[in-house]
Amino acid sequence: MAHILLVDDQSSMRLTLTALLKQAGHTLMQAATGADALEKLGKNDFDVIVTDLKLDEISGIDILKTAKANNPQTEVIVLTGYGSVESAVEAMKAGAIDYLTKPVDSELLLLAVSSAMERQRLKSEVARLRSAVEQKFDSGSIVASSEPMRQVLDMVSRVAPTDATVLVQGESGTGKELIARAIHQNSKRSDAAFIPINCGALPENLLESELFGHVKGSFTGAHQNKKGLFEEADGGTLFLDEIGEMSPATQVKLLRVLQDQEVRRVGSNTSVKTDVRVIAATNQRLQERIKEGAFREDLYYRLQVILIHLPPLRERKEEILPLAEHYLGVYSQKFNKPIKGFSAEAHKALLAYSWPGNIRELINAVERAVILCRDGNVRPEDFALTLGGSLSVDNGHDSSANGDSSSASRSLQEMEREFISTALQRHNGEVSAAARDIGWTPAALSKKIKEHQLQP
């Protein structure tokens, strides 16, 4: 379903079209003037814009051009009561997907919105295929300076040519999807689709529809038949991230698909054969979830034919500096800043920190440090400014091995406490929201909150 911005200076027209589009399952925001529309465009992302051509001093063409400049993926449908060949040509040249005259035919408008969404889907598919070609994996694309990671890559090279189901286990931010892509791209399925989905990001009914598809009329809002990701990934690989978040009911259906190699759409009585390799990932201990009755044991053994454990970054410190140097180059180029490298003190700070958010947190830290770096070398204060001093000494490690003084450690700990306190205040004490903001896991943030005796 589409998120739509409806722009029309006639309240009766807005009311009629809003009712029509909402009944079709779309979500809407309204604007009565061109200025109001531009303000909403600056604050929101829309899949589709339906706009009157003739407004106030800001016309529908102006809105169309602004929308396309902000986000080329947004599709625009132009409406007008002053139909002419010239205005139609102008709208199409500016990037409109369709042009309808008033009074608007309900079926034509719904068809235009449906076509806009299908066009977006096709664009995304083309971008995905192009990305898959550009990201062809080789052993140099993953840093493997440590023995644990060399073992992981060795396992990847042995497992990839097979069709074995793989379970990748590791903390958030350790690179589980990168390993899954490496397996796919070194397999005989590399020319077909690699489709990732986060099982914890969708409610149960939507996840079921996304995975298995549905038939028209099977539930409210199912206005047409829809292929699920198992069908979309036929011949390729489906990556089920955060599999531990999947509901018991959906687990049963997934187990059946893995056993029978066929999928049944929601609301359908017939099954469709599929040829899909499944790679799953989790940051949870699934065996504990099994004991709690939250995860099926039979599904667990189906998924972990091959188990790959990704160690956290704190257990492979040899890779911290190579990763940091790599992303320093990436972001120096992106932001066009002539940065030579990290100072010796910055190296020590990078190695002393425990990185609870793993590689994802390291990447974010380097990007922010590049943005705020004032001269040719990144210094500890750049990280302190960007992370509130969170590059502190891990209590579980001896900081003296890295040459850190106790006074420096205390200073960094104080800055970390302030950083965490500020993040919590920003999100009204919501630990999960604050954790997402700073690139940590909720568990890691909760641990630090207790350590610093803070109240969320």
C-alpha cells in the first residue's frame, strides 16, 4: 500500500479522494496549498503524490519538480480541470507518471496509484540486481585479520557451493548479512535474487503475507494477488534476519515450507513449488528460546544444518584499526575531506573501547568523526564530540596494555556517562529508542545504564 500526499485547494475534492484512497488501503496526508505541500515534502517521504495542477502561486508542476528533486523514486499523478495537451506534455516531461482530468474517475485514479507502486517495485528490483552485480563477493571484501574470522571465511568458502541451510549467529552489528551475501555470491545461485527480510520488523500478519504472499480478498486490504518473498526468491537465496523474533504460528508455516519446498499463499488452497536456499540469522540464543517455549526445536535443527558463529568486535581487536582505516577512506572521499589518518591517541582510544554496537557502531563513529574533524588527523576529541566520549575503556580489559592512564580512563568514563544520559533524555527514557539512536543494542545500553547508575 502507498503513503500518499494529496494536494488540492478544494476541500470537497480532498474529502472525496481521501475517502476513496483510504478505502483502498492507502495512507494519506493532505495539503490545501502549494506552500503546505512543499512543507510536508520537506518533512516526510511519500510513495505517491496526487496533486492538482492549478493551485496558488505554487503550481502542481512546482510540487512535481520539488518532489522529484527530493526523491526521484516518488511517483507523481497530476490532476486538472483545465486539461490541455500542453499541460499534459509539461507534466510528463517533468516526471509525472500519469495525468488525469477532473472530475476524476475513481477507477482510473486507483489504477494510476497501483501502476505507480508497481513502477516503484520494478525500480527497486533493478537497483537490487545492479547492487548484487556490483557487490560480487571476494575474500578481500571482509576484514579477517583474526583467527576466528579466518575460520568464518573458511566455512563460507566450504558451505557456499552447496544448498545447505545456514544459521548465522552473532551480536547485532557483527556483519551477519554480509556473511549471508558472501555465501550467496559464491554459490551456484549467485545470478539469482538475494532477498533479505528482518523478521522482527513486521507484525505477524504482515510478515506472513510478505513471506508467503496472499490472494485477493484473503484479508482487509488484500486488493490483488501478491507473490511472497519465497516466490520472488525462486532460484536464489532468502535471508531471514532476526529469525528468533518470528511468532510460533509463522514458525510452523516456515517449517512446512522448508520440509516440502512449496509455499501456500495466505487465503489460497493450492501450493506452489519453490527452489529457495534459506540463510537465517539471529542475535539471540535460540536454545534458550526453545527452553522458554518461544522457538520450535524442530525448526531450529532445520535451520542450523550449518552453524556459523560471528564473534563480536571486542573479541577480534586485530580488525578494529583496519576497519576504521577502511571507512576513514570511504567517508573522507564521500565528504571530500583531505584527512590523512588517525592520530596515535585516536588509535589507542579505538582499541580501548569495547564496541557494544560492533562493526555498525564503528562505522557510525568513523563517519561522524570525519564530519567533525578539523584538520588532517582524527583525534580522540573528534570521537568524544561525536559519541559523547563513549570511546571508553572496557571494564573487562586491562587498559594499561594500551598505554592508557587512569586519569584518561576516568575522563572518558565521565564523558560516556554524560553521553548516555543525554541520549536517554532525548528519547524520554526509552532505552530501545536511545539505543537505536547511538547504534548500540538495547542490552548493551541497559548494561551501561546500570554501570553508570543512571535512571532511564
